[in-house]
Amino acid sequence: MKQKNKTKLTLTCDPDIILEAKKYVEQEDESLSSIVEDFLATYIAVKKNKSKGEYQFHSPEINKLSGIFKLGNHRNYKKEFKS
């Protein structure tokens, strides 16, 4: 994949959030910049869909699966997902 030119971005955030985020990205072998870039790309895509009146963010294939499972009114997720 061809590497695009990157532009430096300066952000101001709570230092505790930055430290916490750095812990997680280290575990995933990613960079904080790549996580912020992914978030911004997702945010833009959601906003574009919403402005077009499309509230889904999934592919058409995933949207076709939406609603095929009918769950009862009295759901006990703790019981259902208990090992």
C-alpha cells in the first residue's frame, strides 16, 4: 500500500487520557497517531452518511442481517452470556 504524505497535528488533551491511550496502543502495537487518524476517518464517514440521511455505517451486506434474529421482550443478557 502506498504511503500518503502526513501532516503534523497538535492536540490538547487531558494528560491522564493520553497516558491511558498510550498504554492501550502499545499493547496493540499501534501508534497514537494511527488511532486518532482512524477515529477521525470514522467520524467523517458517519457524518457524511448522516448528512445524506443514511444513518448506518455498515456495508449493505451487514445491514441485510440487521433484525433477522428476534429476541424476546424479557432478555437476561447476564444469564445468556454466562459461561
